[in-house]
Amino acid sequence: MNGYSRQIVKIIWGPISAALLLAGLSGCATNPVTGKSELALISEQTELAMGQKQYQPSRQMQGGDYKLDPQLNRYVEQVGQRLAAVSDRKLPYEFVLLNDSTPNAWALPGGKIAVNRGLLLELNNEAELAAVLGHEIVHAAARHGAKGVERGVLLQGALMAAGVATRDSDYSQLAVGAAAVGANLINQRYSRDAELEADYYGMLYMARAGYDPQAAVGLQETFVRLSKDRNENWLSGLFASHPPSAERVEKNRQRARELASGGRLGVETYRQMVSGLKKSAPAYKAYDEGQAALKSKQYDKALMLAERAIRIEPREALFYGLKGDVLAQRGDDSKALAAYDKAITLDNGFFRHYLARGALKAELGDRRGAQQDLNRSLDLLPTADAHYLLGGLAMRGGDRSAAITHYQHAASASNARGKAAAVALVKLDMPNRPERYIRSQLGIDRSGTVLIHVQNPTAVTARNIRVQLGELSAGGGVMVRSAYRVPGSLGAGRSITLKTGVRLADPQQLKRWSSRVIAATVAE
């Protein structure tokens, strides 16, 4: 298993032994919800730790916690705990309301559950909220998320065993990598069976908790209708991970007939609880439109929409963050900083405001202020962007070691910042550790001449490449025979074969020879 693969196992699975998985050893356990015996590679302790560890970064990635209405947050928690109390598996359940307009809800292993602000506006009563939360409780209680992780472990193990690693590096560090794991967990698409199972037992929990299970039927009917409209907001939200279907509606109707009729709907209570959210809905609509305008570089329109959102709801930090982003793009740096300051004053627990302000401070030459903000953003959510910027600041401050560390973290991401960090890292580190970036492998031609295949898998052109050829001695050491220089430069993704002049009588003798890249620089 190469360094990169080992790091992936370390990042995702923590206490799970990669050796155990690759050896094919497994255990069986009884599913606490269904009562069925099933394969269980992940212990309950690991499952709980996984959910706890990913809860904070996953919430940050989804807009952070919604803080303007503490009473509404308590209400969501109370409804969730009412259902959790009658579930078949006692977990440390938590329920949180997220500051995101996308209609969505998700559950992490171990009972960590979130529902977006945007979904509450689409529901009609407390029983429908109970249907959503009950469904997510089953995903957690029945180990649907953990099973998805286990499938990933087995696939990763198969790829490792077959030697199909994507790259030979140890740069996929825990910080950025862990956040990516959280994203995979909350965005995984559940199987048909998992969705039907979550509906079936979720409706049972509704009935046990005193809710009308018929509300789950009506909710699924609404979801099917909305899916046919191809609404992008729904397609990228709840429907991406919880696909609705006519089959689910029919199964829910059958299940409702099996359960006690009647029960609590909570129409008036729900209406009162979401009244503040509905009042501020135009502000969030303006904010969402402003984000789209900013993305399309319509800066005047984006600023106008940010100001409109602020007038409607001046307590929301996101709106000042948008305003700061627009002003920064327009070059109005002092006003942009003021907007970011206001955003952080209103919400000092969301990574995005610190990241944006830190990036602007870095651009303005405020190295110390930028480092403080970027490091605070990393505390809340490790990102390639923050690590990349901190790497640049470290270089400007003469701290080459810190720069390499930050670029290593950032390079584990597959986005633009990650790719830029990978290039920066190669430029910085190749002269000192050329063998990490330039590969060499021995071969032999028909005449018995030893060949050295040299490959540059990086995204930069390398030059001054020297490869050392050695022979294994009787004592087990390597005797250096000669060194060879790659002529000129070797482009990104290119390879070259060098003839050594060493001839072997028996091709099997090649096993006693080795090659090592001992020098390389980046061609500027």
C-alpha cells in the first residue's frame, strides 16, 4: 500500500485497521432497527466517533448554523428528540437547523442530523417535519451511512490490493481530507432499499411519537410532484441524496394503512414557529440572487441585492459577507473589510467570513492579520484555499518549512486551489526531494541492455534530472555504478527512456539493480 493510500485509510476510517479490511476479515451484527443479521466492519464506537468528528465541518460546509431564531432551533431539536425517544436505537442524537436556502436534510453516522432553513419553508405542519426527521433518524439508527462507508472501504481496499492508487504521494492530509469525507457522507445517494426502509420505520416512529403518519404520504406526494418540475434547488438538495419515487408513495400509503390513524399534525404550532423565517424569506431570496449575480460578475446587481437583503434583515451575517465579496471584487477594499468585520461581529462562528477577510488582508499586505483570520477559518473548516494562502504568506515571511506544510494540505484537494498548491509544492520541494516528484523504473531491452524509464507525473516541466543506477551487493547494500543525466527538460506528464550501457547476460539479474532520482529542478 503506498503512502497516499495509507493516508486515505487514516483520514477516513481512523481506528479501522486497513490490514484487517484488506485481509477480508469481517464481523456480523444485528441491525437494531430491522433485526436482521448483516455485515458490520465498523464498530459502534467508531461510528459514533465518525459522526461526532464530521458534524462541525459538515455544518460549516452547509452555511453554518442558523442563529437568528433560537426558539425555532429549539423547536426542531424538540421534535427530533421526541422521535428519537421512540426509536429502536439509542444514540446521542442531535438536531440542528442550518443557514442554507436549499431544501435539504441529512444524517451522519451516530445520530447527528441537520435540516436546512430552506426545507422548513416548504413544509406545512409539524407532522411533516417529523416525517423528515424520522426518516433521517432511521438512516442513522439502521446504519445506512455507515454501510455506505463500509462499501467505500471495501472498494478502496480492492483498488489498493490491485495497485490502482491514483497517485504516489502522502499529501492527502487529515485537515482538508476530513472535510472532504464529511461532504461525501452527507451527500451520498441512498439506495432504493435504504430509502424504503427509512420511510417504513420513520412512519412507525411518527406513530409512536403521536404524529399522524399520513403526513409522510402527503409529503412524498409533494416531493414526487416537485421532482417532475425539475426544480434545480430541489434536485441539488434533498432529491440528490433522497430520490423520490411513485414506488415510495405507494409503499407509504400501504404503511399508513397498517398504522394507527389520526395523530398530531401541529399545523398552527408549526405556522407560529416558522413565522419569523417566512418574514425574512425575501431577504434570503435577495441574498441567493446576489450570490448568482456575483458568480456571473454582475457586481452592481449583486451589491444592490446584498443591500436589499440587509435592509430586510440587518442581523444576518451572510448578507454582509456577500456585500464584502462584491466590494472586494470592485476594488473597494476599505469598505469590503468593514463589511467582513460586520459579518464576523454578527456571527463569529462561520469560517467563510474569516477566509474572505484573511484573503483580502493578504492581498493588502497585512501578513499578520491575514494569518490570524486564515488560521481561525481553518479551526472552523479546513480548506485548500486557506492553506494555499497561508503557504504563500509563509513563503513571503521566509518560512519555507511552514509553506511546504500548508501546500501539502492544500494539494490534497482536487479544486483549482488544490492544483495550484500542488504546482507550488513541486516548485518549492523538488530540488530537495526530487525522488518524490520524478519517477524512475528499470527495464531491459532484447540485447540485455539496462534501460531507465524516467517519468515526470507533475504539472510542471523539470530539468537538470539526474538518475543514479546501483547494484545490490552481497551484503545487502547498494553499490552505485553510475549516474545519468536526462538531456534538456522533461515536460509535464512526459517520459523518456535512457540507455545505460550496462548489459546483463540474464534478464533475471535485473532484480539486483535499482534506480533513484538524485537531482531535479523546476524549469522556470
